[in-house]
Amino acid sequence: EKELKLAIAFIYLDNKLIPSVEIEQSMKLIVTRLIKRTS
């Protein structure tokens, strides 16, 4: 959970540099990786 929050926070920090579609895709990738790692 801590990692997930850090990852999301990092993406929000880069929000001004990356288009929102890419942010959405990045979040999905990170969430998917974290789910696979923990399960």
C-alpha cells in the first residue's frame, strides 16, 4: 500500500510534464505490477 501511494504521488508530481492519457496508462501499469507482486 505504501508503494502504491508513493507511485501515485510520483505520477501526480510529473503531471505537468506528462499528458493525462499517459498518466492513466502508467497508473494502470503500476497498479497491475503491484497486484501481481503482492498476490
